[in-house]
Amino acid sequence: MAKKNLRGLQGSIPNGSAVSEFNDYKDAVAYVERIILGDFPATSIAIVGTNLTSVERVRARISYGRVAASGAAAGVWLGLLIFILFAYSSTPATENPEPLFSIGSALLVGAGVGMLFQVIRFSLAKGKRGFASASQIVAGKYEVVVPSELVNEASAAYEKGTLESSK
């Protein structure tokens, strides 16, 4: 039995007929946009991707320098937050209270702590990966599927949507 996801949609391959096939997802979306412009019911349409492939694109090499720089940047924000929260909190109530520490020292200590934390974390995980990447699932083919009884209406809606988009 098919499970329903949070939006209430069936978690199974839709039944129906493919009205068009594409090699690129953007082309399939453009086709769907066009038949919706032709007054085809949007809830009857599905884009089905087949021949799925996982693609991981390497974005950058990770080095100690890069890790230290990102840790310092994050630490600066932490230092600024600490300065805002605690610099004036313990001073006696006077007309012109002086901060317990300067903003420069808060930023410098924050950068140092952030850098140290990230370098230690990277050192402990060093054997795992030396690069940053992003993964995505890509289909080899995309089919626009509608219920079998609405195939003719989808073709008519595509023609109508073509006329509408050229106006």
C-alpha cells in the first residue's frame, strides 16, 4: 500500500500515459506551464523522472587555511554577540557606563576561539574527506504523465497554451 507524505500526495508512480518526454527537467516544466496556461487541471499532471543517477559535484578543496578562515569568520560573529550581550551587563548603573572589554578584543577572541575550534574539528575528521561537495539526483529522462482519459485534452491544452503565451 502506498504511503501518503505530509502534503497528502500518494507516494507511488502515477498511473496514466506520457504525453511528452524530455531530457532536461526545465523543458518538462516549460511543457507543464504551457498546458496549465491552456486550462488543463494542474492536479492531474505529474513529471516522472526515470534512469536516476546520483551526481556529486566537488566544490572546493578543504585545507587548514580554509578551515581556519571560516572558523575565524564564524568566531567574529560570536565575539560580536558576546560583546552585545555582556559588555555592559555587570557595570554599575551610571550615566556613562564603560564596557568591561572593548569590541576589538571581543572580536579578536571570538575569531581565535572559532578558528581553534574549527581546526581541531577538521583535524579529528581529517581521514574522511579533503573536499567540499554538493550532491543531487538527476534523471536521464523526464515524462509528463496525465491520466489516460485526459491525453487528448492535454494535447489541446498545449496548443491553447501555445496560443496564450504568444499573445
